[in-house]
Amino acid sequence: MALLIAAVGSYLLKLAGVSLPESILNHPKVQRVAELLPIAMLSALVAVELFDGGGRYAVDWRALAGVAAGVGALLLRRGFLVVFVVAISVTALLRLVT
């Protein structure tokens, strides 16, 4: 049931994005949120990865290296998808190697 609700919610969010008039999408506040979204998503990735399954705080150096790579991609002004692919790829490769 949760998966179905998430799928419908994602679809409706996507539909709202393509249905909004251009005047709303060009609004400065909307543009600012779009600029800050990758930073917020990377912060969420760090928060999730810093806690293990038991709710204890655990630092995983591989996850931190992935986030650092993502921050590097942000500093190079890469797009939202590129930032995530870089962060996830670096983390996955380091976990695979070690």
C-alpha cells in the first residue's frame, strides 16, 4: 500500500511540475528552491548514512567519501542528476573494493 501511495504521489508531483504555468516556474523563490535542492538531498543522504539499522550513530568513511565527491560535483556546478550519480558511484565503488 505504501508503495502504491508513493507511486501515485510521485506521478502527481511530476504532473504538477509540467502543468504549472511558466510564470510560476520563473518566480525567484521557485528558482532558489531548485538551486538548493541538491544540497538538501545530499544532506539527507548524509543523515541516512550516518545511522545504522539499530538507530546508532556510525560513521562510514565510504559514505563520507561519496558525499565529498558529490560536494565536489556541486562546486563544479554539475546538474542534480550528475551530483547524485557521482556521490552514489563513489560510495558503491568504495564499498565494493573494501
